[in-house]
Amino acid sequence: QVRLVESGGGLVQAGGSLRLSCAASGSIFSRNTMGWYRQAPGKQRDLVASITSGGTTTYADSVKGRFTISRDNAKNTVSLQMNSLKPEDTAVYYCNYYTPWNDRDYWGQGTQVTVSS
């Protein structure tokens, strides 16, 4: 079992910045992918950004150039630096931990990000 604890989020004006962090604990495997998904009201949960334990990153087209994902393997943490935020970035952001060997996903409780215009 893996437990994910998120921090960060909140209310910011358009053009502002926020930083989300997530710490994983429990049955941590060296080969994994950590990332962030978001879900706006009435919409599906979509990938924002992910990073493998080897450092390979993936970004949604809508956040490329504005968001940066990073991780600390020693501390089992992942962070998402969000710059130039837009109202359409408003959503609940969920931390995700994925282990390919058993195709298993774990989720954080979610943190609200609200961008006002």
C-alpha cells in the first residue's frame, strides 16, 4: 500500500504561480511514475504532468511551458510548479503514484486550485 499526502494549492489570480507537493510513503518501489492529474467540475480526470523514477517527463499540451514537474527519489516526493496560471487551470489536482510491474495506481486526496480572472 502507498499513501500520498499532498500540499499546496489555493486561490491565485490569473498570471500568478502556485506550487504543489506530494509525499509518498509505504511500499515504495524504485521503479515508478509519479504525477499530477486534475479534474474540473463535470469533466473527467486528466493527466497534467508525470515523471518517471528515471526522470522522463510528460506534460499535457495545455500546460507545456508553464508547468514544471520534478521529483526527489530519495524523499519519494514530487512537485508541480505552476506559473502563468489561467482560469481554465481551475480544478482539483490529484497526486498519482503508478507502479508498472503490477499496473497499480494510487491517488492522493486531491487539492483545490482556483485561478481567478
